[in-house]
Amino acid sequence: MADTMQFDLVSPERMLASMQASEVQIPGAEGDMTAMPDHMPLITTLRPGILRATGSDGTQEFVVSGGFAEITATSASVLAENAVPRSEVTPDFLEKLRKEAEAAHAQAAPEVQDYTAKALADLAHLADQMV
Amino acid sequence: MPSLKDLKTRIESVKSTRKITKAMQMVAAAKLRRAQEAAEASRPYAERFNAVMAGLSASAMASGQGPKLLTGTGSDQTHLLVVMTAERGLCGGFNSSIVRMARAKAEELLGAGKTIKILTVGKKGREQLKRDYEDQFVGHIDLTEVKRIGYANAQDIAKDILDRFDAGEFDVATVFFNTFQSVIAQEPTEVQIIPASFEAEEGATASFYDYEPGEEEILEALLPRGVATAIFSGLLENGASEQGARMSAMDNATRNAGEMIDKLTIQFNRSRQAVITNELIEIISGAEAL
């Protein structure tokens, strides 16, 4: 069994990380999960949260929101609409995300309000974690 | 025959034009590099996204029912044409080639008895299309203030389009833009974004994945993003093409100005010579007459 896998984090504008990782903690839509080499093939959507990738040179953290992760036995690719290294996250950025989520929630049809409300709660939780 | 003074002013003015076109060419070259880098940086995302979507949509299509964004509304009566052009001119045939393509499509659809609606991104396209399709015009997105195109711009455009789709304003949406091939070649391209079609590259990769939440929910969540992604890559291709087109147009202009200056200089020298000869003749014949 290999002890590392290829980890890629891409946003539409750039590639944030591409490295060998031994584990990747992903904020999946239905709960956090940690992907390790030889994981079962899985695609999950993301909720706003913190992504941690552990490689040979320590752990890197990113704040991600919107998008999905594709996990196979040998790789984990995360495609996030918004992705920023944790050290570069500013309160403004979180505020912007929150505003967008609120607007989405306000406009959402009743049947998806659960989902948008959850996104809002996730963001609030994320903001708490960041402080 | 223009006077010496006229020729002199013309030469000066062509010279300053050449300076301007030369400067524009260099600015375009610098911007082109940046635009190309941006286009390249966005490629990994778009490729992976499409690969996953291809798998997902293949299985959704197989089951025969999927979200409207994928399967369409069941009719193709109303078409939305999203025409993406530049905000500025002076870039050769860049804008007109897109407009020409969009116009051909519009005529074809109108000929087939369909209804069309036009949404433009970029000022130049609006100027050219507004004259002929005043009634079909539904909107314009202004990017004049945008220095560097970001994903957020694409999201805004996608949102506008999706809102219209949800409101039932159209059935099929097609985007027009230029694909960057090289500095001298840009190819006008049309891409249908709604209903979306994803090209499956490596067979049915979808079958062995587990999905969380369900396959349909993922598809539902990702399709709107697919529209944004398609628009974003269109915008970036367009950005690179625009700079490439401007660069070669300005290169040509600089060369033409150079030729013009040479021609005018020769003419100037000839007429100066003629004036001198004339004066000499006058003096000599004056002296002889005495």
C-alpha cells in the first residue's frame, strides 16, 4: 500500500496546491471526512470549511467553499470555487462569503431553504473556527 | 501637388501615429502574456470539472431524466445568444469575426422560425448588433471597469443567464467567443451551454464512484457552476485572443506607418529638389536677360 497520494487543490483561477499527501481532511457536504491512500472512489460536494492536507512537509490548511472533491485510491482532487490558504483569509473574505450565502438564502425556493440555511450555519461555524 | 509645409506636417503626424501604434503593440504583448497565463491557470479546473461532469451527465442521460439544465426544457423555440466581444476596438477583425458568426447563427435561427434573444458582453458587440437586432436585445453586461477578469465576473454573467433560464425566458443558450490559437489566428467559436453537453473523455468513469450526497443532488449543484466555468473559460480565451489580435493589428499598423513615412519622405525630397531647381532657373534666366 502506498503511503501517499496525489493531492490537488484547484480553483477556477489557479492551482493552489499539487503535492503528495498522506491524508487530506475534506469538509464534505454531509460531514468532514479524511481521505487516505487507497480510499474508495468517491465524489462529494463541499460545504464551506477548512481543508487540511498533510504531506511530508507538514500540514497545509485552506479555506474552501463551493465545489466538489474527487477521491480515488491514488489521488484526491479538490475543485473549489473559492479557495484561499488559511493564512491569507481575511474577515472581509468571510464577510463576502456570508453575504453571498445570505442573499442565496433569501432568494432560495422553499424546498432548498434547508440547504441554504445549512450553508449559512456552516459559514458561521467556519468564522468561529477562524477566530 | 501638396506644398512642402503640408508634406512636413503629414510626415510628422504619421510619425506620431507610428509611435502610438508601436506603444499599443507593446502593451498588448505584455497583456497577452498575462492573459495567456490566466487562461492556462484556469485549464486544470475546467478539464477536471468537465471530466467529472461528463461521467455524471452520462449516467443521468442514460436514466432519461435529469435536471433541466442538462436535458433541456423539451423545446428549442427560444434561443439566447450570448455574444462576448472586447470592450475596445483597434484589434483588427477580432470583434467583427465574432459578430459575423453570431449574426449568421441569428439569421439561421430566424429563418427556421425560432425566436432569438441577444445578450452581449463587451461594448463592441453591442454597438454592432444593436442596430440590426434592436427588438431581440435583452441585456448587456459591461466589463469596461474590469481590469483583470476573475471568476467572479463569470459568476455574475452565469447568474444573469441562469435567472433568465429559471424564469423561462429561453430554451437554449449559446455563447460566442474567440478561441486563442496563436497571435495571428483566433477562431470564432460557439458553445452551447444550456442544455449543457460534456464530452466524455475516458469512457464511463462515473460508474464506480460513490456519491455523497446522491448523484442527482451533486449534478443539480454542479450544473450551474458548469455554466460559470464555461463562461469563465470563454472570457479568458477571449481575453487572450483580443490581446493577440490587437498585437498583430498594431504590428501591421506600425509597419504601414513606416512605409507611409518612407513614401512621404521621398515625395518631400523630390518637391524640395524641384523648388530649388525652379529657383535656380529663375535666377539664371534673370541673369541672362540682363
